[in-house]
Amino acid sequence: MTSPASANKARAWQRMLSGRRLDLLDPSPLDIEISDIAHGLARVSRWNGQTEGLHALSVAQHSVMVEEIVCAIRPTLDPKWRLAALLHDAAEYVIGDLISPFKAALHFDYKAFEHRLMAAVYLRFGLPPEPPAGIEQLVKRGDRIAAYYEATVLAGFEAPEARRFFGSPRGVPEPLRKKLERLKPLPADEAQKLFLKRFGQLHI
């Protein structure tokens, strides 16, 4: 029989659709499945859902976009670092996409929490728990470029304001730039399939 003390103890794990139980405070790579990540990210909205269109822009679609931008900037990039770019926001399948102002207002070490989860994700898929600094900088650059186009195409930002927050989207080849300027959010199931397809191509 469960004691009252045990019943009242805060649960620190989440059950995933795969059946895995992920301990949020001490995540194990063994409890991380790409199917759970893809399902979750396809249903987490960027910009707190404040984007134009019939569907929210998902973190899954954003992740594919960042990987595509990174590859366009550095075409010779090793596939394992392309995979790191695709997975750069994987922790959000558990914690959601908290906007920067809210992260700043939290009263605990959010970054350390996110870092532990990301380390477990990277290890699960054969990557080092911390990508090299140069790779992290490249992915952040791709992330900012993606955010610029999301902001100006979908989230109502004027270009000067977007440049102030995310910088100028330099280095994007013309065909990709035109594609980003026509950005449209995908339905969750399509974003999930797109993410899984790209993962399958990169995780060799």
C-alpha cells in the first residue's frame, strides 16, 4: 500500500508514448527515443503560437529549417554535426519552447536543467554530450537566421526590429533565402514526418 508521504511526493518523471519513463532531474540516454522527440517537437509551438497561418509553427519544422540553413552555410559539414543541428532544440519535447523573457524570469537554474537533458539526447544518438564550440556557434547562427525569417514572415516583426534581435541573415544562398521568405507552418503530422525523415538520413 502506498503511504501518504509517497503519494504526495512530487513526480519527477514523464511517461512517453513509447512507454519510456524519462526522469527529468536525472535523464538517462536509455530512456530517450527519437519517436517521442519527433512527436513532442511537432506539437510544441514556436513564438507561443503567435504566428500567422492555419497551423502553429512547430519546433520540429524549425529544427529541420535550422539544419538546412547550417548545411547551406557550410556544405562540407560532417553529417554528425548536421544531426546535432537537427537535434539542437530536442530538449523542448519535454520542457516546451519557453520564450526568452520567461526563461529570464524563472527562479531556478533553467539552463543547467536543459543542459543535462540535451547531453542525454546527444549521447543517445552517438554524439558527444557537448558539441565543439565551433559547431555550437554555427548552430546558433543558423538558429538566429531561422528566427529572423520566422519573425518577419510569420510573427509580425518588421525587418529592422528583427535585425535588432536576431541580426542580419547573412550567408544564406539565394534559393534558400527565397524558400525561407515563403515559409508556411506545417500540420503537426507533416512536421513530425519531415523531422523523422531527416533524422533517418543523418543518423547513420
